[in-house]
Amino acid sequence: MLTRTAAARLSPDARRRVRRAADAALGPLGSVRGADTPRRWVALTFDDGPEPGSTEAVLGALAATGATATFFQLVERAERYPGLVGEVVAAGHEIGLHGIDHRRLTELPSSTVHRLVVDGKRRLEDVAGVPITLFRPAYGSQTVRTLLAVRSAGLRVVVWGPSAEDWRDGSPEEVAGRALSSICPGDVVLLHDGFETPPGDPLPRPTFDRGQVCRSLLAGLTERGYAGTSVTGLLTAGRPRTTAWFRP
């Protein structure tokens, strides 16, 4: 399998061919990346929350258009702000696990990964009051052993396609445009309603309003004839599209 550095040297078409070949060969180890559906739907996903100010702003933007989404939450934040978790659930959105904290699971033994995911699932269910069935690894970092550990905890791994790269600054229109530029039916779109920096390597906090980014994205989707839904909503509309996703 290509490293990310080697893949960056390939043309977009060559990368797609390599990905298709890897996905076909490693199908049983695939993570959900979207769905094959005739509907012009995309799954909207928000990571790293809940975060006061940002989460409410995102919820307001979603409510204005009737869109739904999946929020992959950090347990330590969910336990700190249970009221925000309740607002997400009450608004009809889906909750997924992003981890107890934002550490890379690939740096830990498999037994520790399994224990942390099982504990995180239980604690997040206690706060949210709903079953947790989806997981997204922090930083998208995943190996075969961490994937198997997560699956053994009863969770389905969800990765992503288009990304707003909203850990980088820019105007709300610019940030939303990063995701809209490559959007296709059945995609899982990566956004954030929180901001978590790597331990020991803090990134500058973006200055844009995440609610405005969400509004710009939703407006762009509407212009293109798309509707936003949750991951489970997308998967009920078509056949899951999986990919062999392994990153350090």
C-alpha cells in the first residue's frame, strides 16, 4: 500500500485507480467512506465537539435548512458539556464516538485500544442516552489492529471524503468551498464543531464562525441540488461505500 508521500506524487486519476485496487483487495477491512445512492445526498459529520458557542451555532445552521448530521464527540468534552450533547440529540442528530480524548490510537497496544473504545462507548451512551454505533478515529489514524479492536467493541468505523479542512483559517465561504469543490452524491463530508490541537503541538485557533461555515456549506449544497443527512441516513439510502483506510 502506498504511503501518503508516495500517493501525493500520483495524479488524481492514478490515486483513484490505486484506491479502487486496494479497496477491492482489502474489502473485508474497509471503513465506511460514503454510499452508492441515486439520491443527491451527502452525510454531514462534525468532529471534536461538543464546544460551547460552536456547537450551538452549527445546530442553528442545520435547523434553518432541516438538514441532519452526525456529531463524532470526544467523551471528556461530552461529560463536561452534557447539556450540549442533549441539544444535539433533541434536534434529531446522530452521535458517534471520536474517542475519550484526541489521542492517536495507532500509538497504543491493541488491548488498550479495545479497552478505551469500550469505555468511551459506555460513557458517551450514559451522557447522550442513545446507542452509539459509529466511530471515527482521531486524525483519521488507523491500522489493521486498531480497526479490528474498534470492531470488536461493536462499532463501525466511518472516515470521510471531501473535507472543509476547517482547522485552517479563512473566510466562511473559503472554508466551505474546500469541501464543496469536490462534492459528489453519497459522500461523507468532514467538518468540525470543536477544535482540538495535537498534544505538544498546538495549532492556532481559526477565527471564523463555525455556524457561518455550516450556513455557507448548506447554501452551496442547495445550489447544487444536494441535501445533507446523517451517516446512518445516508447508509439507508444506498449501499455502503467502503475503503481500505490505513494511516499512521
